[in-house]
Amino acid sequence: MRIAVIADIHANLEALRAVLDRIAGLAIDETVCLGDIVGYGASPNECVEMIRSRNISCVLGNHDACASGLEEPEHFNPLAREAVFWTREQLTGENRQFLRDQRREKRVHDAFLFHGSIHDTNRYLLSRRDALYNFELLHGEAGAVTVGFFGHTHVRAAWTAHEGTVSSELAPELALAPEKRYLINPGSVGQPRDGDPQASFLVYDQEARTAVFFSVKYDIKACQDRIVRAGLPPQLAERLAWGR
């Protein structure tokens, strides 16, 4: 199986289209999404419908949970909170229910998918300590699974665990050693925060045991114009050009 892993679309239709077009040329067997289809951007219904129409397996993101009414954005910053309430008003009933129906974590083939942290959609996985905590949960939750994919930070990352040692081993192409366990973040499709404004995703090849990162250019200006026309905070449009 060759699996495309996407995350943090954030209602950025232009970025999602560009990524799915790129995936279509890569001989992919399945595409999975690590959550936050909506939030921040101005195309929530279009993005949800694109995911639904392609039967992309998803887990629930924290913005998905708040925009669909499962949770309240109590800990969101003001910009994120305003975008969530705007999104609630825009979502169709069918798309809202689709978001509400997503599980917070799931196993797909030999990989474990979650959004922020295992058992906590809102928690960030940023440090070695965070990774160690999640490796312990991964072992208890998924047993023989050696690869976990997560999102939420909008930044590519790769953590490994071997014989009690946890380290970061990020590279454009990762060769996954059979004796190690991995936690990997593909970066964000719709709102990268690593200084590169291009949309990001990865391809996990189960047989070759590799994870390869991809960057895709998209029409940032068109997405920015959508956000401004929608009356969302202009800062949400401006940040897309910076990748921050």
C-alpha cells in the first residue's frame, strides 16, 4: 500500500485541490486525513465535500469539533474563535454531521492516525517529552503498530523511539527501520507554519518502508481573496503568504 497522508486543510480549497491533483499522479492506493478540514479558511463546505466525494478516511480535528458544535472554542485565540463561529454558520447540515461522525483516532492498515495527541485532540506534540508520552500510548493502544501519523502543529516532524531513546529524525525522505517506532507529522495542506507557504503532505509506502514529504505550490492569492470577501479577519489571509 502507498498511502498519502494529509492534515490541517483549514478550508483552503486552492491548496486542497493542488495537493489532490499532485496525489493523483503518484500511484497512491489510499489517502487519509488527520483532521482540521475546516477552520480559518473561507471554503469549509467545498473542502468537506471534496473529502467526502473521494471517500478519504479522516479523524476529527479540534477545529472540526468546534465548528460542528461538538465542543466550544474556549481555548482558541480570538482569530481562530471568530473563524470557528463563522464556519458554524456556513456549514450545511450534512457537512456538519460528517464532521461530527469522525472518530478522534483510528488504525488504518499498519498505521495509527490521530490529530493532536493520542486521546487528546487539542494537545500539541512538540517536544521529546510529548513524543515519549505518545509512544507509550501508541504501544498500549495499537499494539504491533509501529507508525503513528499526527497533525495539529502545521509543521513537519518525525520522532523515533528505539530501546527507550526518543529522537527527532526529520528528512525529506525517511527510511523506516523495522526495529524503530515512528511518529510523523506531514505538515499542513492549508496553513503551513514552517516558513514555507507551499502546501505539504507525505506518502507512506508500507512495502518500501519509506515516508516521503512533498511540497506543492498553489494559488495563494485566490485563497486570500476568498477569505477577505468572506469578511474573515484579514490576518488569516496575510499569514498564508508567510507560511507562519
